[in-house]
Amino acid sequence: MAIVQKIVTNLWCNNNAEEAVALYTSVFKDSKVLNVTHYTDAGPQPKGRVLTIEFQLAGQRFVALNGGPGVPFTDAISLSVDCETQAELDELWDKLLAGGGKPVQCGWLKDRFGLSWQIVPTYMQQVLLDPDEAKRDRVMRAMMKMVKLDIAELKRAAEAR
């Protein structure tokens, strides 16, 4: 069954789409490979090499393209994941860093393929919509000091007077 999604994120991979998709589908629930296409004689990669992998992460469709070297991921785009609990946040953080990823700041990390992720508690969206500007400011100041986000610490900052 095809997933209906008008806009699909396409990830240009450095001839490692299979490895990247294997990691991503192992990290998120409701994830699977949907379709695989291969290069033909028309190239530019050798005939038979994987061209694209259409896959689903947490019910959302993506495509990984084995496009070759020279087009690295950039910090200008990231995938943001909302987490309900600290346990979920910690698990995703650890799995996405496995094998050579790098923590950044404010809930951001780069996985071993160079793709940027934001692993963010749903609490952040709630508090950033709070009408109390001082509360929002305290939470933002606390977040700016963190690498991996700590929900309990963010809540303590929100309630500080």
C-alpha cells in the first residue's frame, strides 16, 4: 500500500544509502523499507547498484539516493523528532550517535552520515507557547547551556522564580 504524502524528504547519500536506511529504520518505530530502485545502463553509477530506497520512519516517507560523493549534508537542514519522555529522548539520542555520530548543542546531533537531527521534548513546544515571557526566557536560557536536552532541568527552569 502506498503512503500518501505530498512532500517527501530526499536524502542524498554518499553511496551509503543502504547503511543509512538500515540505521534509521532500526531507530524508529513504525519504520520499514518500502521500495528499492537500481541504476540502469544509463548510469551514472554502475548498473545494478542501488539508486534509491524509499522508506518510512515513524509513518513518514523518505527517499535515500545513492548520489555519490561531493554533496554532503548541511547544517542548514535537520530532522526534528519530538519526544514525550526523557527515556525516549535518551534512547533516540544514543542510537543516532552510535558508530561515530557527534553531539552538537541544544538538542542537536549529527549522525555518522553527517545528517543533523534535533531530538526535542514535546515539552519545549508547550513551554515556548506559554504566555509567560519570563518562563519562556528561563527555559531558553537553560536549553542554550545543554547539549542533550534534559526535560526535568527544563521544567525546573520554567518553574524557577
